[in-house]
Amino acid sequence: MALSDSDRAVVVEELDRDPTAAEAALFENLWSEHCSYRSSRPLLGRFESDGEHVVVPPGDDAGVVALPEDEDTYLAMGIESHNHPSFVDPYDGAATGVGGIVRDILSMGAFPIALTDSLYFGDFEREHSRYLLDGVVEGISDYGNSIGVPTVAGSTTFHEDYEENPLVNVACVGMLSADRLITAEAQAAGNNLVLVGASTGRDGLGGASFASEDIAEDAETEDRSAVQVGNPYREKLLIETNEALIEEDLVESARDLGAAGLGGASSELVAKGGFGADIDLDDVPQREPNMTATEILLSESQERIVYEVTDEHVARVQELAERYDLEAAVIGEVTEDPNYTCTRDGEVAVDVPAEFVGEGAPLADLAVVEPEQPETDRPGVDLADAVETVLASPNTASKRWVYRQYDHEVQVRTAMRPGDDAALLALREARADRRSAERSSGDSRETATGLAISAGADPNWTDAAPYEGAFAAGLENATNIAAKGATPLAAVDCLNAGNPEKPEVYGEFAGIVDGLSDVCSDLSVPVVGGNVSLYNDSSTGPIPPTPTLTMVGTKPGFSAPPMSLSGEGTLVLVGDLALGGDAEVRLGGSELLAEGGSDRFPELPDDPATFIETLADVADHEDTLAVHDVSHGGLAVTLAEMIHDNAGADVTIDAADPVGALCHEQPGRAVIETTDPAAVEAAFDGVAPVVEIGEADDSGTLDLSVSEESVSYDAAAIADLRSVLEDELD
């Protein structure tokens, strides 16, 4: 760890002296890109974070929104990136990403009810990519399953530019009643700072600064000490302890110990309230001998939260922690003096203004080169080859190998499992008493609120067109939610990109920020929290700009149409702007062109909000039998995913460009199986194009005719084409 010369000069000017070794390390980590967002902060103001139901906007450990159906019930939402650690150690890197985001939810007073994982790896054909995938999935599975939080949604994507820099983006949703809410803002001078959880070691030392640098060729060996080591069983105990502390109203404020460890959490907690702190590092429980002040402050050892506690409640907090076999030590107090002071062995190691160390990082002034879409270069391919190419791609193949390793039914809230457009959870009660939730699992579907969750992005889209691709990613997540009859409520984002000091990379980053902020604004979906991960660059170059989004929506009850056909209705395609007659078909960003060729990105709809509102309404019609969004892999993949052994379809499409019609990936489309196609057409009149494309049946076969070309696949053949992950990884 080394404070840059320019930052050191700013620190020296403010302090009027040279920083101590501990201070220099603290500034280096808290002023890193990972903590301070010094490169991205000038752009993040473009996101709209206010809204009717927003309770806590960005800036805390997690955002909080109220349920429209029950304003006394809140959802806490957060998202975390653990990209560099997952390259060095895929198992621990991914596992501690789960642990960290869960603690962000705990520190708001919420009980974690769902996880999503959005994963991005290099070319699936490469052994190293499969090694990383296997380790990451195992880490997420072991941690999430052990702490009893279901992983219900996400995405797994492959692109050659992630080869030496995979992305692991994990989000968590928690539930709480309004009276349980706490924040990371210190409340009063004289209150105690109590560190609860595991003892502190040397693992994860300097993790924040490590996350803010390009990955070096020797990172897998040289940066291992920067990766945290998690213990999910201790995290489970911390969850139970946190529940007890919140239930007994023993906590004034709280902050998870994540990036920059104790130094980051405690300084930010007091600075946010306009206070300072006096901390005695000798009182921090340590599991390794002879730790220095710097090591104690910046260790990112897991399963720790710092709480602000009044004098009268300290003993009870310690009693509850001891019940769950956790450490609970008073390490300092909140002070009226706004300085952040830490001592070790009786000597002052840190004495700096709390606000300065947390908020004083100079903003970067970076050059921007705006990206341009490539010229059209579409290779010729016949219909059968095109369909089989997109069906057999690892990106559009079945992800069952991934999600079957996760316990997605723990807590008995999961009403729609992974593998559909969105997960659907039943929110029966606001309190965190899981036993009550289990006892009430027999409630009728009309008495609970349904929570739909969708997560992911598509690097092919944003690689081809950063702005349009990010806009499309936001719209696709909203379409997934609307396809289950839910109305989008709020979102959190994880904005991943390469080295921002490269003008082309920063231009791409600005593009995904603009695209995502515009679509969320158009949809009236506030972005209530997020994470920025830059410097995802290695010897092979930068990653594609990747704007991962986790979005939630709600509906009365928790019944929803599946994506699988019933075999009894008419198939209607809604929203396609490039079907029929001489309409232009654009394949830019499509899976079909992923192996070569280029094109412009598909046209975006003019009024996505009305489309989403209409789709959610139609999905809940009693005549609607199935709904599936059209996105990755295009219409060909959508139809194939709806087929199963007991239901098939006979589909006929009139298109001047058969391959383009089946494989373009314009967002904001869906296939609806209905017994009343006229009602669907009437609902979308003036909103989006509607085309009847065929009939469902009980054949278990997809018979597909486009102009004068046709293909046919039974359910077994489709499953075989889409089983590439299981074939290679089992």
C-alpha cells in the first residue's frame, strides 16, 4: 500500500504535517476508487434516486424503499462487487462477496431474504474460465446455503474479455418493519462504538486499494493476502445476534466492516453524523499476535459490524453476543470533536478530521472519448445454423448447473424458482420472525405481496453500444418483472468497467451510466444504491463496460404466469419493432454475432414505461397462460425455452430477413400464450406492435417456419443443444 504523491500533497496541506504510517494507509484505502468513487462520482448524480416509496437513498450501507402495498414494510437493497478477489481466489472471493452484502442489509435493521448473483467469465471453452466458474459458484453456494439466505435470481455470461478479470456481482434484498430501521449515521456524542462479530486478523489487508488497481499478471500469488477468508457459520451467528439487538432496540446506528475494514466503517459512521471518534485499537479483539495499528484498522476480516450503543445498553449487547459465541468489545466512543483518533499501545496512530478522511478525496478529472458503433459486417448464415448457434451458446444455454447448487427455497418464501424470467417471493409479514413466516406459509395467494426480482446485464450489448446496451439491460430487467405481472419498484446497480484513466474506457463508462440512468428515469424506477468497480483491466485489456442491475417489483398476491407453455393457447409476440414487411433488422450485440461480425444495435422503443405497465397488466389476465420475455438469443431462444415434453408450438413468421427476425435482440418484447389474443391486441393498441405467431399444442415440438425456411426441434433435441454447461462441468 502506498499513498500517491498527489494525494500525499493534499493530505500534508490539510494536516500541516506528514501523515503517520497508519494515516497514510488509511487515506490510501479510503481514497481509493473502490471507496471514494473519485472517478465515477461526477457521473453518478445522473441517476434519479428519489421517489414516492424511497425511504433511504444512496449513501448508506443499503438503500431502503417502502412497499406500495404496505407502507409500514420496507425493503433494503444492496449490491457488491468482488471481482479482483474472485480472480485471485474464486472460492473465498465470491463467498466473502456474499457475506459482505448480507451484512450491509443487516446494518440497516433488515433480515436478508434473497440473494442474486450476476457472474461474468472469459470464453467458456477455456479451462481457466471453467475453473473460475466452478470456484465462484461453489463459494456463493456454500456461503449462501450455510447462512440460510436463498439465491433466487441472477445471470451467468461468458465473453473473452473477462478472461483475466472475471466479475462477481452479488446483491441482497432484506425485509424490515418501519420501526426497525437504523442507518450508518452516528446519533450522539458520548455513545459507545461496539465491535461485534469475529476477531480481527491479517486477511484482506488492503483489499480496497487492491480492488482499485489493474490486475497484475502475478496477482494470483502476490495479492492473495488482500483476499478475505469467510466463515459462513459465524455470519449466521451474526445474523441471529443482529436480530436480537434490533428486536430489543439496543442500537443507535451501525455499519458493516467491508472495504477498508474498521478504519473505513468507524470513520464513515461518525463523519456521516458530523462527529468524530476516539478509538483504542488495543481493545479490538485480535486473532493474530503483534498486529500493527495499520493492520488492525485496515484488515478486512469478515463477519464484523460496528454498532453505536448507549451506555445503558452495552452490557446487554455483550450478553447477546456472548450467547451466540461472538466477540463484543467496546473499542471507543463517538466524540463532539470531529477528529478521528486512534491509539495503539498508548501512542496516537491516527488523528485526522473524520470528514476529511472519508470525503476529502480529490475528484478525478478524466478525458472522455465517446464510443462509436462499428460498421455493419454481417456474415451469411442459414436459418438452421443460426438457430442452433444461439441455442448451443453458453450464454443462452440452460444455467441449471449453476442455480441447482443454491438453496433457493430456504425461508419458504420462494413462489417462483430460478430459471424463469424473474424470481417471485411471497412477503407475508414485515417482521423478521422466520418461524412466523413458516407457520403462515399456508396463507392464500391473495393475502401476501409478491416480490419479483431480476438481475443481470449483457456485455455483448454494451460492448457493441454502451449507451444503448445499458438502456436495453435496464429495460430487459423491467420486462422480466412485468412478465410475472409485477410493477417495477426500485433498483440497485453495479457499474463495472476498465481503467478510467484511458479516455476510451471512461467514455464507455459514461455511456453505460447515461443509458442506465435514462431507462430507469423513463421507467420511474429509482436507483437507491449501488457499487462502482473500475480498474477491471489486465494484460489482456479492459473488460466490456458492464452495468449489472438488480431490480425488484411488487404485485398483490404471488401467483404469476410461468414462461413454460401450457399447450392450450395462441402465441402472441408483442413489442417487436423489426418484424414484418421490409422492417430493418439490426443484429448488433446479438449472440449470433458474438463469434464474428458486427451491426448496429437494435432500435429502442419510444415509450418503455407504458409497455412495461401494459405487459404487467396483461400477464395477470385470467386468459394469460404463459409469458416469456424476448432478449438474449432473440425469438429463437425464447420459443425454445417455452417448449417442454408436454407442450410444443407451431409458429409461422413472415419476415424478409428470417435469420434477423429470429436472432435480433431488441429489448422490450415478450411472447404471450393466451386464450384471448384479441384482448392482448386491444391492450397493446397504440403501445406496441402485436403479431399472432402461432398456436401452442401438446406435441412437445417446436415447428418453426419463417418465410420459405423451416426448422423443427423436439424438447429433447432442444435440451441437448442447451446443456453445454452441464455437459462440460458435471
